[in-house]
Amino acid sequence: MTKQRILSGIQTTGDLHLGNYLGAIRNWVEIQEQYDSYLFMADLHAITVPHDPKVLASTTRRVAATYLACGINPKQATIFIQSHISAHAELAWILNCITPLNWLERMIQFKEKALKQGEDVSVGLLDYPVLQAADILLYEPDHVPVGEDQRQHLELTRDIAQRVNYKFGTETQPILKVPNPLIRKEGARVMSLADGTRKMSKSDPSELSRISILDTNDAIATKIKKCKTDPTRGLEFGNPDRPECNNLLTLYMLLSGQTQATVAAECAEIGWGQFKPLLTETTIAAIAPIRDRYDEILAEPGYLDTVLREGREKAETLANATLSKVKNALGFAPMI
Ligand code: AMP
Ligand code: TRP
């Protein structure tokens, strides 16, 4: 029996944080044996906001090495860089021409990011979800494992695929496969350490708002020491008036691998002074081995290059086949 396929990616706008790990990568690792996995570094998405050309390539490689360090097995998964496969940009163009503008104007992430950018909003930022749809549809995945914040983009991807099929396909021969989101409840939304109502994000100007997977033990300890809490003693899940409390307990639960009931019982009576060292210790125990493996991966000459070259070759074949199918269906002149 052939395995079902998954595809996912992360923007290369900075080092990955606990939200990326708990909301995305950890899930990819858990299901990689079960599925044929395609995982990529979204560097074309990284330039939808102003970027620094001097660090783009190295950030992309750091993200790739982080995937491997977190336990993605390149013998099982296909790992590649988005910009190395021109079919992404080409299909995005084609999809642009069939996507109504008002579908993009209502995207929450666009509205939030556009507000932050002020005057400097590129067409690329508006078009971001169409490129994402191209990323996905090229590989005909069954499922797309992402965090909760990507639900709307996945719905748009489904709408775009259905529109292509409706306009250019037939009932019996759809052109694009309509994928399903795979969003786990736990960890789907890790919040900022500085404000429990905002999500942890690479683009938050404050380093103190997030724990990077590559942070040193000292940095982790400092960030947890300084993170926002509340004046109430006794910690609990799910109290809407205590978003920080819910977030920090959830992090503790996920990183320690305990159940919610166990953590709720353990923390019901304690105060922040007792909880913070516990969370620090647990976070360091979860992250330190990943950081060590990351260093080993980058120290091995040529290893990452080989993974990325093999990944590109395999991904490209699949992507180009889907692109040809779409171009044929839209009536482009065949290549001579
Ligand atoms: P990004 O960093 O925005 O490229 O996101 C890459 C992946 O990490 C996507 O699957 C996101 O849904 C997930 N992700 C990003 N931030 C968070 C967060 N704060 N909590 C949970 N998942 C997240
Ligand atoms: N937009 C995604 C994010 O910010 C990253 C991404 C780009 C992606 N292309 C994708 C995720 C394709 C899944 C599938 O999280």
C-alpha cells in the first residue's frame, strides 16, 4: 500500500521558536514514518516583508539544520529549499490569475502584517497565501500539518484548487488534489512570553517574547525569569482571565510530556516562584539535546548540502509533473 503524503514548510525569517517546534515540527517528526513527507524552507515567503540579503541564505540553512536536529529523518522525509524549485513561483503566477482579489484582502494574517508594515506593504505580502497554495498543490499532499494560525490559508488553498478544477477540469478528472489541514489541538497556538494573548512569533521585536530552539541554557533561564505572569497563587489551565498562566502551564505540560491532569494537580497549589525553575529545567532538558545535534549537523562537512540536493531532486520531479498538468489544462502551447 502506498503511504499518504504530507507537506509543510516554515518561513525562513529567523531562528525557529517553541511555537514552531510544538505547533509544527514535533508533529512532523511523530508522523514521518507513517507518511511520505515533503518538508521545505519557505525562503520565497521570507521576502514578503523587508529582508536582509546578507543573512537570508544562512537563515535558510539554519532552519534546515533545525528540522534535522529536531528529529526529521532525511532518509524518510524529502527536505528542500522552496526557491530552488522554480515551479513554486510559476504555479503561483498561474493561480494568481484565477484567484479573486477579495479572497486575499480578507486574510487575517495579511491584515495583521500589513498593519505592522505601515507604508511598506508589498504586493508579495498580499499574494503570500497564493504562493502557499502553489507550494501545497504542487505536491498533491493528503494532509498539511500546521499550527492553528494557518487554518485560513489552508481553506484558501482548498478553495483555489476547487476553482481550478471547476474551471478547467472535469468531474471525473480533477486537475488538482484538494488537501486537508492537519491541526493538532495541543501546542497549536503557543503564546508570547511577554503577552499571553499574542502568539509567539519570529517577527516580534522583543527577543524576550520567545524561546528559540537554539537558545543557550542561560538565555532560556533569563527569558523564563522575566516572562509575564500574574499576582495569583495557585496555577490553572483554561482561565480566560489568566492567559499567561494557561500558556506557561501548557508549555510545561508539552515539554515534560505529562498529561494535563497531572500538571493541573502538581501546580494547583504552587506559586510562580516555585513554578518558574520547574519550567526552566524542563525547557532546558527538552531543548539542549536538539541544540547539540544541531551543532553536530553543521559541523559535518557536506552533510546538509547532500540532504538538500537529494531533497531538491526528488521534490522537483513531483512539482514539475503537477505544473505540466496545470499548464496543459489551461491550454498553454506545448514545449517544443
Ligand atoms: P511560521 O514561523 O509563521 O513560518 O510558522 C511555521 C509553522 O509553525 C506553521 O505550521 C505555524 O502554524 C507554526 N507556528 C508558528 N507560530 C506558532 C505558535 N506561536 N504556536 C503554534 N504554532 C506556530
Ligand atoms: N505560511 C506558513 C507559515 O507561516 C509557512 C508556509 C509556506 C507553509 N508555505 C507553506 C506551511 C505550505 C504549510 C504548507 O506558517
